[in-house]
Amino acid sequence: MNGMLAQILTAAAHGRFPSPDGSTTVVAQPNARDAGVLAFTAHSVVFTDEDPAWVRAALAATPGDPLAATMNPHFLSALLARTGRHMNTIDLLTAASALPGGPEIALREIQDPEHPRVARAMKFRDEVRVWAADGGVLILGRGVAGRWETAVEVAEEARGRRLGERLARAARHLVPADVVWAQQSPGNARSVRTFQAAGYRPVGSEALLVAG
């Protein structure tokens, strides 16, 4: 990963976080696709090609706790209007170190680019690879600032067998890097518990701004 945002993410993945001084760092987007906001402990990062002076003015005009201003709906709404983008949710951002050897679960890779899971993943990630297991799907691809991200999906009839946890752990064996990232909606407690059980640790929160 290259660029300022990539450096911040790489450091955070290894436990080196921005100074908790209550400030906000504004950096350029790593590419045309990826824009958004990261919030760490008492430090935020806004990655956008918008004027940094506008970003800081919008944050100053945001009511409420200044430490939480970047994730305040008031600021996010202003940023969305300014960029003409939309967002889905504010995610919990987690990361886990890679594991040696192969996965402990049988997987078969899906090569079909028309497969719905592959097609959806390619809207948000590059170099996407998808594997299927009995009752579940595992996705790996390069997301924000080139980081390797994973997502898993478990069929309703396969729930209750810790399949999601096994798939999330398999991503740690398959990732071609030293770290794999994953996002979970905080309200999806089942997903949060699944990834934490698979060894993913909370890094911060993230709001991605989606174009189109």
C-alpha cells in the first residue's frame, strides 16, 4: 500500500495509532473510488479530494462533542452533499494478522465473474477472489488504499455451526499480506462476535462514501 492513508492504516494494523490529541487529519483520496472517514481514539482521518479548509470549517460547525464530530450525522451529511456520494453505514473496522499454512476448512474457489457475490465485491474491491464452503462464502480483495479486506456470508440453514468464524479465520491463512481487514456493522452483533472469535481486533470506525 502506498500513500499517506495507506501509511496510517498500516501503522494502525500494527498497533501504532495517530496521537489521541483530539485532532483531525485530512488526506487526499488514494484513488477516485475510495473516500471516507476513519475515527480512532481521539483522532480522526478524513480522506477526500475536497478542500481541507472546507472540511475543517464543516467540522467546526458540527454541534455536539468535538471528539466525535467526524462521525456526527451533521458532518457526514454535509460531506455527502458536498461530494455527491452516499454511504451505507458506519462500520467497526477490524484487523488480524496473517496465519501460516492453509485453511482448516475445505474451500473451492469461484472463478465466475458473473456470480452475484463476485460481481458485488468487485464494485468495492480490486483483485477479488471468492471461495465457497458448504453453506458459506469467503471473499478477499483489495479495498481502501489497497488494503486486503475480507467478508464472509453464511446461509441461514448453516448458522449455529461456527462456520462464519471458520471462514473468517480461513481468510487469515489465504491473505497474501501480513494483515487482513474486515468491517462489521456495530449493530450486527453476530458478525462482530464472529470476527472477534476469529482473532480480528477493533481498530476504529469507518464511514465509506460511495460514488454513484
